[in-house]
Amino acid sequence: MAPDTGIGGPGGERFPATRHSAVLAAQSEDLVERERGFAILVETYWKPVYKYLRARFGKSNEDAKDLTQGFFTRALEKDFFAAYDPGKGSFRTYLRVCLDRFVANEKKAAGRAKRSPGTALLPLDFESAEGELMRQEPPDHQTLEQYFHAEWVRSLFALAVEKLREECALRGKDLPYLLFERYELDRDPDEKLTYERLAGEFGIPSTQVTNFLAFARREFRRIVLEKLREITASDHEFREEARSLLGVSQ
Amino acid sequence: MRWLSDRTVAHLRRVAEWPDLGDTKYRVLEELGSGGMGTVYLAEDRVLGRRVALKVVGPGAASPEIAARTLREARIIARLEHPGIVPVHDAGTLPDGRMFYAMKRVDGRRLDELAPRVSLPERLRLFQRVCETVAFAHAHGVLHRDLKPENVMVGSFGEVLVLDWGVAKLLELPEAGAPRDRGPTTPAATAAGTVMGTLAYMAPEQAEGLADRVGVVSDVYALGAILYFLLTLRPPFEGEAALARARGASAAPPLMVNERAPSTPRPLAAIAARAMAADPASRYASAEELATEVARHLDGEPVSAYRENAREKAARFFARYRTAILLIATYLVMRSLILIFLGR
């Protein structure tokens, strides 16, 4: 038996490596590649960053919007992410430390223009992030690190769910996604929803419910791992994040 | 993009933990349940076209030690071919590194759920079957060490299955002809000081972590605790009492069966008390002996654990031979009436 039974298994060769690491891409000399990596990182991290600023630093929504925009545009301009060393910890932690420094520097420079004239704004949907904050429980008992991590997981899963929906639609598999949505996302915790009842709701045999749900879950897992591979810089970091992400509920 | 609540995120984590079955012949269909050692899934064996239960070590518990224990559990079950033990079909390592084994899928009810719905004689018959299975395991050198009603499944065709051999211990069997050892046996995989099992049903020596003193009679104690549950429909130790045992702060016995369920026949209460004796030497020497004692009670015979008074003896005698006694009494009454009638 192989000694390492952690996520990824020996060598981790079974895990998806179909896309390049966005973290490495964001450090690339190639401008196109750098922008591609940067866009993926912004997509994953902007909501955790915004919520972190709102919930943990007590910033107003306008200040949090400016700081979020400012942080990412500054990161792109100043190549914040180029200095990331995978040997010293996860990219997630590095980004949070960068954000803390950025906020501290902005505080010192209070009163200065928040964004350089001519800086392009990132197309971020702050209204949705604000709406989410209204629906979430206040993070009373979490440390800064825990809160940021929790929001990062939420963002990662939300992106994976969206990707699952898109892929199912493209492959003509809307029904598996709808079943997944009904059973895994929308089900009330107190609702005793059986496969038989679900089969009745959707007008299909319960064996098909079982098969479709199994398919959607497998795809969801694949997408989560792909996404995780994309936003980590090394195999080690990927395996550590996967272990942390998928092992917590045990 | 949709918002996910904390509950949904936690649930999706579990969904994402689903095992990667890769190129194996299995396909996961749904989660059946999870415990400390791992999760059990309903899976389809694509080669044979049948559904199986797939136990997978959880990623959070994925240490070499637990992986080794899971493989050991599979091997232990595989060597126990008995109708009361779920057969293992396959075992190995998944492509994502986790250990798994596939076993027969069983539809049924757990004993703790079923017990309140069936009569006492029926509960006792189920209990006998559990004892027989455990006796079989002991005879093959295996201690279960986590016997409790939740680990007994009663199948839809009445089959009684003892589940969850995850903390089972292999014994070194005595040489043929050597005297049978009631107590401690050579430990195979458990260090002293390690407590494995469920406190509410656990023998004191096991609860204290005295692994080298855990033996066949420790399982007998747990069987006695199951009998206690079947008589009272409550575990012997609950809440604070169970925790106190874990801390070693209490060695007090549980409330007597008759204090909790006054209508329980005294011989049965005595059987449970003897099986759960604090001193291992005072318990039944084997699961078989315990089962025989229960069978004697069901057959209306005296049991060794309880000394009857004259009235109880008479009552038991009457209950056992009720039909014959009634027939003889009827015959005598009729005969007397006829003689009186003819004598007139």
C-alpha cells in the first residue's frame, strides 16, 4: 500500500491538470498570459476581498468598492503577485497579507485620490456581493484568516456551480443540473426529499434521478478540483488546499 | 452567479468529497451514511450490474494508520463467512489515494430503530442471532469491540447482521486442546490506553483503555448491554454517566433493568446483569453461553443467573406446561362430574 493516502494520492496524477495555474500565469512575462491569469484570480478572489473589507475592517460599501478595485488594479500595475513564492505558504494567505498591507498603506495615504486617473475599473458586480452580505450570518467568532478562507470556499463553490450549469447546458444535460440544484442546493434542511418524490416532481423514473444526480455530483467534484488546480501555484499547494477543502467536514 | 448559504457550502463540501472511482468498476450513486472512520456510499458494480455498499475512508481521516485499519477491517470481515456478517466483495485503494472496500448492500432497519416496534420475545430472538454471530467471530479469533444496537441491522427478510468491524481485534487462538481463555488475549493492533468503541455499551476494562485486558468477555459485556437496551429500550449509560466512564470518574454499574422497566421478567434482568458484571470473571464465559441462557428462558427453563423462589418456580412450571396442565385439569373436572352424575 502506498504510504500517502492523502488527497491526490501518490503523485496526484489523477487530479486534473488540464489548465495552467492562473497564479503562475499572473507571474508570466507574457502580457496576454499574465492578464489571463490575473482575470481568473480576480474572478475567484474579488468577492472574498470585498466581503473581508466590509465585514472585518468595517469599511462602508463605497470604501470597500474603491479598495477592492484599487487592490486589484494596483496588484496588476505593481505586479504584486509576481513576488509570490509557493514555498512559503498558500497563495490565498499571500493575497490576504498583500490586502492587509494595501489597506494599511491606503489608510496612511488617506485623503489622496483613491485611483489614479485613467485607471480602468474592473467589471465587478458589487451589488450582488452586498446582497450576499445582507443574507449571511455576521462572522462573530471567526478569526480574520478563517473568515477569508470561508469566503474563498464560498466563492470557489459558487464558481463551480456556475460552471456546472454552463457545461450541462452546453452538453444538453439540463435535467441533471436541475436535479442537482433542487436536491443539493435548494433543499430545505428539514425537508425529507426522497429520490422517489424528486422523480415524481420531474416526471422521470427514480433510477434516472439516481444516475443524473450521480453524474452531476461527479462533474461538480471534477470542476472544483480543476478550479483549485487553476488557482494554486504548485502541486504541493494544490494537494494541501484540496486536503483542507475536502477534509474539513469529516 | 448564485449565492450559497453556509449550510449549502458545508453540504457541497461533502458532495465534493465523493470518492474519485476513476477507472474502477464502481460508480457512486448516493451517500448512505458516515461515521468516524469513513463514509458508506451506494455504488454500482458496472461489471456485474449490481449495487453494493462502498466504504471509503474519509479524506479528513486519511492517514496511513486509518487506511491500514480499514484494510484490516475488510480482511477481518472477509475471513468471517457467516450469514450474520455482510460479505466483502472487494478492497483496494482509489485513484485519489483513499482506501475502500465494497460489500453487499443490505436493506433493513437498525436494531435500535426496530426494537420498540416488536414484542419482547421477538427482540430476544433477534438478540440470540446477534450472540450466535459474535460467537462465530470469537471462534475465528475476532473480537468486535463496538457492539451496540446501532451496529446491528435486521434485513427485510429477517436476517440479522452485525456491522461495523472497524475496531475489531484479531486474537491469537489457543492451541487445539489447550484450555479456553476467558479473558485477555494477545493484542493485535491496539495499544494500551487507546479507547475504541462506544462508551454506553463498553466493558469497564475497555472504557479504561486497558487494551491488554480486553477479551472475549468484553464483547460479552457489550452483548449484555444490548440485552439491557432490548429490555428497557434505553442504553445502560447515557449522557453524563457515559462521559464519567470515559473520564474514569465512575465505575458505577447502570441502573438495574427492573428499575427502568419494572415489568421485565426477573430472570432476563439477571441475565443482563451477569453479562454486564464489572468483574470479567463473573460474566458468561462466551457469547454462546449467553445465547443459551436466553434460549432457556424463552423455553420456560430456569436460568443459571437467577435463583427462583417456590412461587416463581410454580409460575414458570405452569407457564411452560400450561396446555398439558389445563388438559389434565379439564379431564379431572369432567371425570369428577361424570362420577358424581353416575353416583346419583
